[in-house]
Amino acid sequence: MSWIDWLENHFLSCPVKEAIGQDCPGCGMQRAFVALMRGDVWLSLKLYPGLIPFLFLIIFLILHLIFKFKNGAAILQYTFIGTSVLAFGNWLIKLIFF
């Protein structure tokens, strides 16, 4: 049993979904991460389109804190805005159509 299998069997429950019965803007991120770790990029994008930009944001933030890139703050800002738009857009589509 690999760590990916362990992770898949130990998902955290969503307190928002438990409280009100609706998906939150982050619902699907854990399943998308597991799909990405299994190498299924397409499934990961279908489950949660904001995951890959979010991971880029986190990795770039860490690198920027270490290396102080010249335009790092602007790149982080635009990546954050793009990731937020994807996450909330995905959430709205799920609320309206599913």
C-alpha cells in the first residue's frame, strides 16, 4: 500500500458540506490531488481546475521567499487572482448545474 492509497483512504471531511449540505469552494481538491499524484492530470483538472495553479502558487511563493525574484510579488498576485477565479468559478458551476 503506497502513501497515495493511504491518503485516498483518509480524506478529511468538509465541515461546510456537513453543516449545510452544499459543496464549499474547496470541495474536490483532495480527490484532484490524489488523481494528480497518480499521474491523471485530466481527471485532476476535471475534479478541481484550481489545484494545479494553487500548487504553482505555493511552490512559487516558497521559491520567492528564498530567492526574492524581481517580479515575484506581481506574479504571486496574478496567480492568486487566477486561482481564486478558477476555484470560485468551479464552485458556482457546481452549485448551478449539479
